[in-house]
Amino acid sequence: MAKIKTWIRAARPRTVLLSFSGVLLGGFLAIKAGPSTGSGTWFCLLFCALTAVLLQVLSNLANDYGDFKKGTDSAKRVGPQREMQSGAITEKEMKHGLAITAGLCLISGALIFVFAQLSWQELAVFAVLGIGAVLAALFYTLGKHPYGYRGLGDLYCFLFFGWAAVAGTYYLASKNLDFSVLLPASAMGFFSNAVLNINNMRDYENDKASGKNSLVVKLGQKNAFIYHCLLIGGAFVCLTLFLALHHAAWYSYLFLLISLLFVKDIIAIKKTKPELLDPFLGRQVKHSFLLVLTFGILLLI
């Protein structure tokens, strides 16, 4: 039982809700577009959600392993203690955990294709995207040249937990090609980046000392805060533009009331020392999920 709890901590369940939110938003958009509501569509959405969650867990486990091996997870780190750092999970166990999770990602992704009933051309495109997502989750901090150590983590979050999660789910469930969906997909990418940004603002001093050149390390704390404000503002602009393009009913814009929660957090973040920012990471995830839920329900009414 203790070991199970250890692996649950390593998976970082508080971040899982964020990956699910992207698929949920894509599902809302697909249903609004009028997809088939047969069992195949619902199973497709189910495995899209499962795959996104597994990719998030894979990324978290790889991050635990990669940062430990590179010495980034030192005693100076101010965030929650990692499982390899504490010795709760050995290197051999983590390698097995990564292999199993990567395998589950591929199996879950393959089941999406079964229920989505794709053409060979579509299957090839999504197969490449799926394999790319698994590799991107692994090499965020693994390998000799991890892109997370070069300030490219935000790009990964934007593409895979924003565009791929939302627009990919939308297409698989609806079979519609609507480029305006990239607006809410971008919004989800911005929210995902905001979570990562809070994490990196918290770890700024340790990352800088360890040679982990996250975007926050490159920007500096002051500019990273400005970047955070732009991410939140940009997300709301994208969602509002999407509604305007689709001539949504007036009540659909009530989702903007949720912005008050984000503004409140932004004000608090400005006043909080970087090493004390950890609670805001969870708040960003929860508020993003609440926003997606509110936006989706109002869209379908």
C-alpha cells in the first residue's frame, strides 16, 4: 500500500486534471458541432481522455527521473520532494514505471483509432502525433539534450496539451475540420503554460543554479510574471474570439466571470515570494478545469 501511494505521488495527480481539461474542451466543441452520438464516439472521447492523462503521468515520471539524474532535484529545491530524490523509488523501478506507462499510452492511443474509424491517411497522421507525444513526454528532461533544459517546455505544453488535446479530440470525435477550433485549443495551451510557468517561477533559483534553463530562467522573474499575465489574458481573448466568430448567444460570454478567479491569483502571485508559489499551481489547474466546464456547458445550452 505504501508503494502504491509513492507511485501516486510520483504521478502528481494534481496536474492530471489539466490534461483531462483539454480533452473535455475538445469534446464539448465536438458535441456542439453535431457529431454522431453513437457508442463509438463516446468510447473515442473516453480513450482520448485516458491517453491525455497517461501522457501527463508519463511526463511527470520522466521529469522525476531526468531532474534526479541531472542533479536538479537537490536539497535546495523548494517544491514538493520528488520520489527518486527521497529514495522512495529506485532508478530501476522508475525505468520500469516509464516503460509501462509509455506502453499504456500507446495501447490507449491505438484504441482511439479503433473507435474513431479513421482512414489510412488519418491513421498515419494521428499515429505520428501519438508517437511524437510519447517521445516528447519522455525527452522533456531525459537524454543528453532535454528540451526542457533549453526553455522549450512551454512549446511542448502548448502543442500537445493545447492544440493536440483540444483540436485532436475535436476532429477524432466530430470528423469536422474547423480551424477556428485552434482558438480554444490555443487558450488551453496558454492555461497549460501558465501552470508550467508557476512551477518554473517557484523553482527559479534552483533551476538557475543547476543549469536548467527554463523559460523563466531565461526571462527572469519580473518578465516571467508579465508572461504569466499575457498567458491568462491571451486565453480569455481566444475563447471570446471563438464565441464571436460563431455568433454565440449572449449568455455564452458569462464564462468571463471566471476570469475574476484568475485575476485574484495574479494579484496574489505578484505579492508572493517565488518559493511560496506552490499552492498557486494547484489553483491554476482547478480554475482552468472550472473554466472549461463553464465554457462548455454554456456553449451547449
